[in-house]
Amino acid sequence: MFDGVAKGYDRTNSVMTLGFDRRWREWSRRVLDARAGEKVLDLAAGTAVSTVEYAASGAWCVAADFSIGMLLGGRHRDVPKVAADALRLPFADNAFDAVTVSFGLRNFNDTEAALREMARVVKPGGRLVVCEVSTPTFRPFRFVYMRYLLKILPFIGRFVSSNPEAYQYLAESMRTWPEQRALAEIVAKAGWEDVAWMNLTFGMVALHRATKPAESGEPAEATKPAEAAKPAQTLEGE
Ligand SMILES: C[S@@+](CC[C@H](N)C(=O)[O-])C[C@H]1O[C@@H](n2cnc3c(N)ncnc32)[C@H](O)[C@@H]1O
């Protein structure tokens, strides 16, 4: 399916999100806070549009995705690209300082298993940042969004995408995806600690971040025991 939407993917994305995708990527970059000398895995990177954004920090960033078509769609982007399945990553344990996934987690067959696999390849104390569609927090808007906006997505897809059926799937997966707190609990269950999230654009998108526990089993330095016990907390949002 993703090979089928690869042609013109970046343009379709910008049209469908009314250009907000740029702001969401900008926020992901800020929260990820990659630094020169770090190794960052951008998982389900698609055309590597986010990967170049993270690489601008000077960190070494690799784009991994299981759709060769999507990776080829980003062939003009000068970052290393690897064909890889999120559930069986071809990387050693503790290889990265941080792992990030934008608009990809929702597509994995087993969310928790993928989060565990991401934890495997990140160093103890390393970071996770997930940017994903979520549930609008303002009730009247949530009603309109769930009831009407998600229904018109497949129609817009007919005009702007090379694979309109994929937009039927997109709308369905957005409707059934867990809301902010539920996702934070899945992240914590998969072995990450210090889980927090931040709402973007009224909660239509949420950024979740977490840390891999330090090797000793002790909480990472900045984590207060009382906070570690909580499954999730809200960061200051937009
Ligand atoms: C909606 S696109 C997001 C692409 C990019 N991260 C972005 O922000 O534009 C979702 C991506 O997830 C990838 N994907 C889905 N399941 C995957 C898996 N099991 N392993 C690796 N990539 C996967 C798809 O190939 C697709 O490129």
C-alpha cells in the first residue's frame, strides 16, 4: 500500500494537513533535541522528509522503512536509508542515542512489540519520540472531527493521491487509534519510562516522548521516583 502512495506522497501530505505537517515536524525536532555526534534512528521514515530535519542538528540520522517505494521517493534526500521492518530491526542492541517515528507507529501490526524492538536498539537512557495522529481535546471539535472530517478524507484522497483506497485505510486507522493517555500507557508497558505527551493543533496530533531505563534498573538520572511510577503526564502544549 505504501509503495502505492509513494508517488507525490510529500505533496499529498501537505495538502491533506493544510501545511501543518511542517509545524508538527518542527515540534518533533525540538522535542527530540538531537545533537552533533549522536546516532538517531528515524523509523517508518517514508521519504525521509523528517530525517533531513533531524540531521540538520549535526546528528547522524538514518531513515528506515519497509517500503522501498517510499525510500525511493526520497532518493534526493541526502541521508542514509535502510529497508527495515520495525518489528525485526536490522540493528544491534543499544546502537542509537534516540529513536523516533512520525505517523508510522499507527501502521505497525503490533504497536507494543514495535515499541519493545525500538527500546532494544536504543542505549540505556536513550530517547523515544513518537509523533502520531491523536484525539482532539476540545469536545465540540472532537465531535466534528470524528464525525465529519475523517469521513471526507477518502474523498480528498481521490483527487490528490496516486492510491485513493489508501486514504480509506488512513481515515479508519485514525478513528480507531488510542487516545493520548492510552498510547502513553502502551509505551510504558513496552518498557519505556518517564513517558509524557504534548498535544499539537488541538490534539489532532500528539507527541509522546519517553526514556529507556538506565541499565542498572535504576530510574534515569532526571527521573524522580514519584514521576516514574506514573504511566504518563502532559507536557505543556501549544
Ligand atoms: C504515513 S507514512 C509516514 C512517513 C514519514 N515518517 C512521514 O512522517 O511522512 C508511514 C510509513 O510507515 C511505514 N511502515 C509501515 N509499517 C512498517 C513496518 N512494519 N516497518 C517499517 N516501516 C513501516 C510505511 O512504509 C510508511 O512509509
